[in-house]
Amino acid sequence: MRAAAAVAAAALAPAAAAQEEALRLPSGLEARLFEVLTDRPSGGGLIYRFRYVAEGFAAGEGRLDAIAEDLDWLCEAHVLQRVADIGPQPGLVVVSLADRESEFGVYDAAVTQVFEAYRIEDDRCIWEMF
């Protein structure tokens, strides 16, 4: 298990190095990769969490389609290339987008954040309902 974690960490190193890379989202916002986390919840498989930040990001009912398009794009255009060379493939990837950095798993009412889960199949991101 430690070897798998080391392989995953080495494979994700390019993602960590690209944290400052600006990504132009379909909505027009610019996002950057904040962090990549891995975990294995009990009873579940390997999950990679790609957390992105976009200054000026706002959520709301009128923006649902644009947000979904941005998250899908992040998975297809950015996440897929980073998990392609990982030894142990994740059963799920979670893509999140927030207006600022935050500590994972800690509620902060000042942070606007959305996330979606995807399984990777045939080099595509397939949306998974929680």
C-alpha cells in the first residue's frame, strides 16, 4: 500500500508543480490547481481529489449549467492527463472549484465551493451522481 501511495505521489508531482498554471475555463474564469489529495474511504476504492480555485467564482441557481461545464472541462482537459500515468488507477476522481483556498474537510461559511465526482472510463470523465 505504501508503494502504491509513493507511485501515486510521484505521478501527481507534475500536478503539484502546475499549481500556478492558469486554466481558462469555458465560463471565462481562470482557475488554478490548488491541491491534489488521495484517500481510500472505508468500503471504497482509491479516490483522487483535484481542488481548483478561481478568483471571482460564484455559485447560484442561474449558473448551474456554466459550473457543470467548467467542472466537466477541468476533468477532461486537466485531470485526465494527470492520472493517465499513475500506477493504481482511481475508482473515482472528485473535481472541486472554489473562490478561495480552504482546508479540506473543514467547513468555512466564507468559501463558495462546488464539486462533482467522475469515474474515468475509455479516457473520458463520466459524471457520477453522489
